[in-house]
Amino acid sequence: MVQFVTVSERKARETARRRRAADAVMAELRGFAERCGGHFIVFGSVARQLMSFDSDFDVIIDVPREHELAAVELAEDLCRRHELPADIHLKSQASERLLARIADHAVTLP
């Protein structure tokens, strides 16, 4: 018997996969932030727990300057490894407008 997977089932599976991926990425970022004395500010659908099949991982990196490159590389590598599109910003370069817009729903790691 042939089983067919509907579009809505595929979307639900991808949504669940991306949620697991985001959780895994956040766990590793949390550890990095604890070690270097910085923060990762997760916002968007991940922070609001409203992920969908096409959600990306929105994060602002707020770490001491000497750790910025390593933090960006880590976030990029983790998202790539988990096949999770990413939108990565440095807090030192983020606009006040962006920071104000996400303030109410952002999740700060650690």
C-alpha cells in the first residue's frame, strides 16, 4: 500500500524539526555565552515560540569584542549544521530601532 504525505503533514514535520534545531542551537550558544561572559539575544518566531516550516533563527550577538568573531562563526556553523536558516546581527552594529522593536519578546541566553 502506498502512503502519501500531505503538504500539511510535511509542513508540520519541518516545523517540528526546526523547533528541535533551534533548541539545540540555543543550548550550545548558551554554553558559549557562559564561558565568554556575553549574551545571545534570540528574537522573532523562535523567541515567541511561533515557529513554522519556513522560520529562520534570528539572533543578536552581545559578547565582548574579542569574542565576536568566534561567536558569529559558532552561530553560523550551528545553524548550518542543523539546516536552520539564520539572521545574525552583532549588537555593536545593530540599530536602536531593531533593539527597541524586539525588546518585548527577545530571549536572552544565558
